[in-house]
Amino acid sequence: MTLVRGLVPIVTQSASRTVSVDNTAPTVAITSPANGASLFLSATLQASASDNAGVTQVVFYDGGNVIGTDTSAPYSLSWNVLGVSKGTHTLTARAYDVAGNVTLSAPVSVKVL
């Protein structure tokens, strides 16, 4: 920095801000159907999810395919299995929180009849 004799550099400071960082991921678990359940016609999928800052949505999956989304607790949806192939399917749920953290539930295996 070059100083000119008699001049003083001007320094300013911005107002301070408090920042909160949320690295806590939500918890999520499929509560229905039970692991090993047999499904016919339709089923109600249910999940419990919680987070310190709030859950924004829970997305239900059959393997890699999205079945549907619920944005308010209790998290559930009706799944019509008439158009689904018969056999074993692996269900999971993903919970998203307000900070963008995501958690995948443990898988639940069901049999579509």
C-alpha cells in the first residue's frame, strides 16, 4: 500500500452476523408395511421422520423408482400395486430437512402377490 504524506487510509467494518450451520441429518424409518409383508391390490406406506430443524418431505421408493412424496407428518401414501410386477420389492424412504440434509431409511422387503 502506498501512503501519501498527510492522508490516512479509510477502513470500514461490516456489521457482524450470526450463522447457524446444520449438519444434522434427519432420521427416517419405514413403519408400514412390515419387513416380509405380502401385499395385494394396494398398501399404505408409512414412515416416521424427524429432524432438529424440521423435515420438509419424505419420498418413498420401490427400488430406484419413486412411488410418491408426502410433505407433512404423519408421512404416508397409498400404493396401488396392481400395476407392479409380482414378486419381491425393496422399499425405502428418504427424508429431507430444511437445510438440505438427506437420510435414506433401512430397506424393507415386501412381496407383491
